[in-house]
Amino acid sequence: MSKSLARVRSALEAAGVAAEIREVPAETRTAEQAAAAAGCALDQIVKSILFLGAESGQLHLFLTAGGNQVSVEKAGALAGEALGRADAATVRAQSGFAIGGVAPVGHLVPLPVWLDPRLMEFPEVWAAGGTPRHIFAVAPDILQRLTGARIGQFTA
């Protein structure tokens, strides 16, 4: 088992969440691929988008519905600083995940997290399990509790 997958499993277990992390036959690097693998609607996919704070150098995590796009300006207003895309090396170094497998839980360091209100409209959403080939389902209110996410309007 990969270290990334183990961290996600450990974070879920530590929180008392009995989520099955499912290995899928094909990579789920895009929301469309993940929705096909999970057999769910595109907006039930939780995209974990990391931005880098221009002043702080800290990663900020935005959990958005699969069909939505994050507005960098709106996200920056919530974060309180200008944001830019984090490159793959920074994402891996600070979160412990490779792009395409970034999970909402199990990060190496605590991150500020925001949640797209669209995700709250579903009884169940699907998120990356720490690798591009692992996903898990969770109720959005539990996801919010697990991540400490603040609900905010940050989509385009």
C-alpha cells in the first residue's frame, strides 16, 4: 500500500469514518474519469485543488464539485492573499500527494480548507483516496467535519 493511500485510510479511521477506499481499474486524474469510475454524477466528484499563497507560501485547499471551476480571484479573497497554482513538486512536498491523487484528508501538514456549497446538495460525494487509482465515498457533511472546511463561494 502506498504511503499516500495509507495516510488517507489512517485519517478516515482516526475520525471514525467507515469509508471504503475503492481501487479502480483506470486512473481518475480528471473529474470525468472519477465520475465514470464511481458511477456518479460529475458534480458528485470532489476536486481537491491546491493553490499557493503568494505572500505566505502556504497551500490552500479548495474542495469543489467536479463540474465547477475555481475562480482564483474569489479563492484569493477567501484566503486573504493572492493565490497562484502550485506546481507538482510543491504539491507533493507540502501535501504528500501527487497531482491527480490529492485527497481531501491525510495531508502532511494542516491546510486551510474551503468547500464548494454545490457538494452539500448530494447525499454522497466521491473523493480521491491518495492515488490516481483510489476513490472513496463520503457524506458531504462528514467531509466538511473531517477537513474543517469552511463553506464559501469560490467558483467561476
